[in-house]
Amino acid sequence: MEKYEIIIYWSEEDQVFVAEVPELPGCMAHGDSHETSLNNAKDALRLWIDTALECGDPVPEPKGRRLVYA
């Protein structure tokens, strides 16, 4: 699987952890724990890419991140 950034945060309103894939519009999932939300986001990411490919839509390349040590 490609390496897309996944951001996990707590939603006070929904009382769940939300995991978003910012590079794939609308790709997000949730869960009761960090681990569950991450696993659900990985499933959503695969489905997002599969659906885009089936529909002939472009799939953004992962931007990747570099660690910079100062």
C-alpha cells in the first residue's frame, strides 16, 4: 500500500477518534481507539483508491514526509 499521511484526532462532538487521509478528499474513518480508527482508515484508503481506479479518476501520489533534524 502507498504511504499516505493519516491524521488521528479525538472528536469531542462524536466521542470517537477520527482518522483522516488529507491527500484523498473525503477519505476518513473513526473508531473507539487510535488503533481501531487507524485500521478503519487503512480500509477506507484502499476502498478510496480502488473506487477511483474503477471510475477512471486520478489517484494523488502520496507526498511523503521527510524528517529534518536540527
